[in-house]
Amino acid sequence: MPIIKSAKKAIRVSLRKKAINDSRKRAMKDIIKKIEKTVKTDKSEAVKMLSTAFQTIDKAYKRGVIKKNNAANKKSRLSKLVR
């Protein structure tokens, strides 16, 4: 347990950031799973959802939740799947 005031604050800040990062990662995973499920039934609907997925992946990359190549791989695999 931290004793110094700045260390206590650092823990609070890191917990807040972790919560935000976790929600971004969860949103990204949810939209990817939704597209993978939709592709099996309705490809045209999945194509419409693709731009939303790309936005979510790009936001996760921009905020540092995932790395650049990870984002590129996810986008590539999704577009390949929808094709």
C-alpha cells in the first residue's frame, strides 16, 4: 500500500485509465464478434457494420490500447472475412 500522496494519486489515475482501456477493448471485441456472427447469415449487413468496427479498432489504436500492427491485422482479417 502506498504511503506517499503522489503514489496514491498514481494508483487512482491508473485504475481510471485501466477502466477506460478495458471498455475500449471490450467494445472492439464485441463489434468483431458481432460481425463474425452476422457474416454467417447476412453478408450485406456485415459490410455495413465494417466501418463501425474499423472506427472502434482505430480508436483503440489511437489511444494506445492495441498496437499498430495488431490493429492492421484485425482490420485486414475482418475485411477478408466479409469479402
